[in-house]
Amino acid sequence: MPVVPMQSILKHAFDNRYGVGAFNIVDWVTMDAVLAAAAETKSPVIVQVSVKTVKVMGAKLIRVMFEEMAGRVPVPATLHLDHCPDRRVIEECIAAGWSSVLFAASKLTYEDNKSQTREVVELAHRHGVAVEGELEAVRGVEDGVGSAEQGAVVALDKAVAFIRETGIDSFAPAIGTAHGMYKGAPKINFTRVSEIVAAEPVPLVVHGGTGLSEETFQDLIRRGAPKVNISTQLKITLADGYRKYLAEKPSEYDPLKLLGAVKRDLVAQVAYFMRVFGSEGKAA
Ligand SMILES: [Zn+2]
């Protein structure tokens, strides 16, 4: 299918209370695997890319590759830039025709974050690009972004004012999830999701999806958080996939067989998440 806007994928998922996985890709194999899993489960899908990967591959190459690969699968797919504090990179992705960006301005003061996010939204919307906003840093550093400690949680009325006044398309609240691996069972603030959505019906985003239970995902999705980010688990599946294949076949040198085996592991992992999030069969 041709690339679909983020707004339409999130709106349908939010209105019908199912989740859409946003899977971080790092190369051709991971992008291919995420799209193949979406085709297999007939799921809409968000292909997500970190700034670090954009710096390696370039915004244009990723966009061209995505357009071609998304065109080969019969499901709605959209291309999103993960946590980006650098407005030049955001502008580069918008110019290259990406679908959506996360402007990560939680290090700024509340007022500066609001005014800068509003500027990013104005530019993005002129190009039909969606913007995800955040007020509080998600705990745990991911690809050089984020903070080690959970900062203060912004009061509900200020969070709602931020959503309304910036015009963001989705909002990533701090709800006790964290990037990377959880050391203990996370304490999730489910109520905050319900409170924000009751005050302002905007699709919310779950960061730090790796390691959450199926029940936690489904509860958050039902409350109004349809975008669920998965990055760490795919890094693990990717690295383990290479290790396993190379250990099992020490005299095999066909790179396409190696990449094919890694892709199969990734497809199984991504398809599992799609079924848990309830996006299976929602591609129509
Ligand atoms: Zn994140």
C-alpha cells in the first residue's frame, strides 16, 4: 500500500481501542521483518527510527526504502522519527517526506517546550506530518536520549493545556514505564492515562514497551494509549538471531541465509506483539 499518514492509523486505533506497535528498525532486514510481520497478521504498523539510525543511514534513504517496501505489503504503514531533541533533524525528516516525528523537548522548561513544540507542529502540519509531544522525560536512556531518573510529573491541567495549545497529534506521558530492561516489576500509573484521555481525547503513547506484561499493554491500550513502542526487544532478538545462526552453522558463508534466519526470528517476535496489542486483522 502507499504510505499512510500517522494520524489515520492512530485515530482508527484510538477510536476502536486496539494498539499499533511502533517498532524501531536499524536497517533493511529489520524494516523488512517488521513489514512482513504486519502483512502476516494483517496489522497496521508504525516503522520507527531513532536519531542515531537516521545519522547512519540518512533521512532520505530511509524514506525511499520505506516507501518502496511499504508499497509491497497490503497493510497501512507509516514512518516515524523517535525521540528527537534536534530541530534540524526533524526538519530534515519532514523535508524527506516522513510521516511523523517525536519532538523530545522535555529538557526545556514547560513554557519553552510548549512554544517550541507549537512551532514544530506548525511546520509539520503544513507538510501533512504528525507530531508526538512529550513533557516529561521517559526514564532510561535510549540511544543517547532520555534521563536516568524519573523527573517530576507535570500536573494534569498543565499536561492538558500542553496538548491543546501545541496541537500535537499524540502525547507521550510519563506513566512509570522505562526504556531498556526493567530491573524490577514497573509500577504503572494507569490512572494518569485515563485522566488525560478523559480531559482531552488524544491518542497516548507507551514508551518502554519491552518487558511489560500482556495485561499491562492491553489495559493501557483500552484506556487510550494505542501507540506502543518496542525497541529493546528487537535489538535482543536481532543480536541473538545472529549469534544462534553463526553458532549452529560455523561453516555457512551465504549472507542471505544468515539474514533470512535473523529475519524469521524478528518476524515471529514482531507478530507476537501485534497479536498482543490487538492489531491483528485490523489492516482493512
Ligand atoms: Zn521512547
